[in-house]
Amino acid sequence: MPAAVILTTAPFESVSLLTFAQLPPAAFAVDRPDGRHLLLAEHGDSSQLWMLTDAPPTAPFAAVIPFDADLPQRIDATFQLWQRLIGSASPPDARLTRQQKRRLILMLRALDGWQAHASYREIAAVLLDPLVRNLSRREWLTSARRAQIIRLVRDAVRRMRGGYRDLLSGRKDRP
């Protein structure tokens, strides 16, 4: 659960104002040998929690953030949970929108065509509009579909050459 916020009882008399009783009701909860796993869901926002201990509701809690490959995502999830609990405005969601996912899929498909040495016109005909095959050379050269497919291939090649790391790190650059 890389995006899960790991919670435990604070290891010392904490000045934390947050207690387990202040956690909102869970939309889903399951007890396992390693602790209690919760899913909080409100207003289209969700948080995964992993409670390591069975603490009294009045106990202050602390977040455990392992130094592993998921550290940046865990810090972000912990910060978002903290903001949610204190009533502060959350930063913009780092997840991809439906439109961004669709564009990434088009980019991958366009990249496949480009790597197979298909022309921009053929790629556009398959992915965007079959009618581009009927355009004259002049119409094709000034076509919005041509510009769109060139941008998709260009951006896909950029992602292939290392830009995919932005997606993996949670950065929400334009796909």
C-alpha cells in the first residue's frame, strides 16, 4: 500500500492535537494481523490508512514514513490527510484526469505507429479520424489532425526518453 498513511500511537507524550477519535468514519475497514486497514472517502477524496496498533480513541497518533521507494507518495498522502483532519484546503490532486489518461493512451498508440514507421497520416487515420486519408496533400499539410498527431508523437517520444519518470513520481505535468 504505497499511498497508505501508516499510523501508530505517538511514541511520547505528544503535543499532537489529533487523536484516533478524530478520524472520520471509514468507508471500508478490515482487520489483519499487521493492523487495521481503512479507506476514508469524503467529497470525492479518499485516503488509505494503515493503523499499526489498537490504540484507545483518545491517544494521539503519529505517522510512520519508511525511507523506501514510495517515500514521496507517502509524504504527500500524509500531508493531505493532515490537511483534511485540521480542515485546511487540500492542494490540487496529483492524480491524472480522465482526459489526461486518454491522451496518454493516444500517445502510446501513436508511438507504436511511429516506431513501426507508419506515416503521420496513417497514424491519424487509425487514432483520430479515418477521413484524413481522403484529404488532398495541401489539406493534410494544414490539417488540425496533422498538427495533433505530430504533437502526440513528439510528446510520446519525450516520455519514452525519460519523461515517464514525471508520471511515476506523481508530478502532474501535461501528459
